[in-house]
Amino acid sequence: MRKILLSAAIAGLAVALFTSGIPSGTQDQPECTVTVRPGESIQAAIDRVPEGAVICLEEGTWEENIVIGKGLTLRGAGAEKSVIKGKEAGKPVIRIESEEEIEVVIAGLTAAEAKGGDGILVGGRACVTITGSNFVGNEYGIWLVGSAQATISGSNFEGNVGDGIKISGSPQATISSSNFEGNLWDGIRLGDSAQATIEGSKIINNEGYGVALWQQPCFDADWLFEGAVRGRSNEISGNKEADVCPSELSFLMTEEGGCYGPLCPAPLEEQPTKGSLEAPVTMVEFAEFYCPYCARYFWEIFPKIEEEYITQSLVKYQFLNLIVHGPVATLAAVAGECAHEQGRFWQFHDQLFEAIFPGRNLYQRRELDAEGLKGVAAQVGLDMERFSACIESYDADYSSCLASYNECTGAGGDLERCAEEFDRCLSSNSMFAKIVADREELDRLVAQLPPEEQAQAQRIGTPTFFINGHILIGAQPFERFRQMIERELARENEEVVEH
């Protein structure tokens, strides 16, 4: 299952060092479809070129407001060389918007002096990549609205009369290696359900906040931020109101980084957990409810681990989702998350395995729809009104996203693009987002494996376990689990003795 674009962008994002000039990244670029010279209309070129065209700007200055409603590349000769200034008051210098998904690249130019408008306004379902560009003297340097997606790197936001970047609605943005300085409001401001990753950027000497959320106590606002801010390794200093608001965003200035907001992956402590939180060994299981090996492990092996280690406060045990059996398994995982919201995950977990494999027959598997899962929920005493609303919300979102996917493929759309659209659509559901976050946690744990264990990660399936960060794949005999747990307990004891 794919991860959403924003989450994928977090991992492995390189942190660039700042020099006096940020490169525009114009090497190895496609040839120009058309070149626009000063005095010629950029909008006229946009209107006549086909989808996917590359419009190149020569060195010079233009004064016009342009609208982009199809996929293309607009490439300048360099941020200091190709300058577009706004002509009409209150309009953005560049407006990028489409109800259909389009991919637009903006590189190596300056959008300036928008006369009360924005440098770039991105809305609808547009996906925009912006590199090596300057945004100066606008209302907002960039304003992302609707369901837009943006990847912004190597760019400068200086002297805008509002924010350097404002993000409202439910856009997703990745901001890296960029400079925000001397803006009259905030360097970066987020509201509503916006999601952003901010890494390796310099956010200094803005008149408001460096990075802020549109909620109290930062602003006199009546609504709460419902998105997510992730990031690390930023230089944020000298901002007049405060460098970050709320103060929980201070992780943006650390190397370790972090995440803030309701759409962040749940910390492991918030995952379904058994045992003492202070146990010396943490054991994480990645599994799904339609996996027969997971069911066999649960019935035959887990009870021994629970008796010998979990109940003795020696192991903290956590369950995370790993989907391999498609939509029916995803629906069951969502149901588990709905049960977890009511604090009864483990009761639901146990009964769901019994319902899917009647009589504990691993060769006879029942597929449960939403009504079948409601029956399991009723058996374990869940608040049925809450549970039904939770699972029906996902079911409705899935049906809607699937209809869009079928429409996309039926119209001859690229299968990869249609699938990515489906994932982005479904990731707006908070329960599905938690399942995606579980997969991201698996990727993180794999990345931290010792070199000698990396090869095992090539054959991950269900169930997969991490015992104090060491991997074990499959429903292995109990003795194999005991060996690994005892080894970790011995290590913990040695560390205690040394101290």
C-alpha cells in the first residue's frame, strides 16, 4: 500500500546548507517547448501550449497576472533574472488551480509586487513543485488552499506584507532548504487541516511568528488546528512574536524533529498496548486480522509470551497494522482502530480472530463486511452508535474514493496516477490515516535495523516483530521469542549493573 506523498517526503529528505544564493536547480532539465521574451505575454504562451509543455522565460521583467489550469513547466533563467510582477490589484501574480489533478513546475523565477495579491495562489487539486524561486513584496509569498499539494525547495520569501507561506484548507506541503526573512507577518502559517513538512530551512527576523498555527493562543481564533506539522533541522530565530507558536513546535529546531497535530502518527504509547509502559523490553507486532499465521501466533504462542513476560512487567507489547490481504483486511483494521478509540481494542482483537476463523480453522476464513464487524463490536460491549459512525464514515469514504478511481481508470488515466489519487483521497479518513502511519512506523524501524539484520527486511510479511528494535519474521516457535527476549533482558541487566 502506498504512503501519502507528504509522509513519503519526510524520510530521506536531505538538509541543505545556506549560502548567499540558493541554486535554482536547472540542470538536466527538459528542452523548452516555447521561449517567452520580455514584452511577450506569458499568458498567451500558456494558453496555446499543450499539456506537459515547458515554457522558458528569458532574462527580463514582465508585468502581468497569469493563470495556469493545466500541467506544464514554467522555468525562468534564474530567480534574479526572470521577474514577474503583478499588474492588477488584488490578484495573484500566478494562480494555479484545477478541479482535476494537474502537475505544475515553477522554477528559477521571481514573483513580486502583487499589489495586494499573492505571489502564487495554488488551489483545487493542483500538485505544484516550486524550486529556486523568489517571492518578494506580495500579500502572501505563496498561499495554498483547497486540496493542493506543493513541494517547495531552495526558494526565498522576503519582505512580503503578509506571511511567507500560508496554508489553509487541507493542502499538503513539503518545504525544504528555503529562506523566510523579514516578512511582515509570519514566516509560515498553517490552519484548518493543512499538513506540512518543514526541513532544513532558515526562518528568521519575521515581524510575527517564525512558524505558527491559526489557533489560540497564537491568534484570537475560535477553531482548532486539525492537521499535522512535521519537520526538523530548521534555523528559526529572531522572530518578533515568537519563533514558533504553539511552543510544542520547538522540535522543528532540533535534529531529531517530531510531529504535532491530530493527523500525526500516534506515538507508540498511544498504540494498543499490553504490559507495563516501564518494561525493559518493547515488543511490537505488525499483523492483520485475515492473516492465518497471525491467528495461529495469537492462539498458540502469544499466551506464553503474555504469561511469562507481559504480566510480569518484563515486556511492553504493542500491536500495529500491516495490510497484505487488501480492502477486506483494511476494513477490519479500521474497525480495530474504531474499537481502540473506545479503549477496547484487545477485546475486539480477540473476538475478531474468532469470527474470521470459525472454530479456529485456519483454512476456513470468513470475510466480514461493516455489518459483520458491527456484530463483533456488539459482542464485546462497544458503544454501537460511536462504532457504527466510525466504521460507516470509512466505508463511505472508501466507496467515494473507489468511484473516483474507477472513473479515472475508465477514462484511460495512468494506473499509477489513479492509484496515487485513490490513496490521497482515502488518507483524509482519520482511521485509514492511522493504518498508513503504522506502515510508516514499520519503515522507520526497518531503517534503524543493525546492518546484519537488514537482509531480513527484504522478506517482511505478517506477522513481523521488533523486539527492542531487532527483527523477527513469522509465527516462530515460542523458544525463538524466548531467546530474543531473554537476550534483551540480559542486556538491560548489564546496563543497570554498569550504572
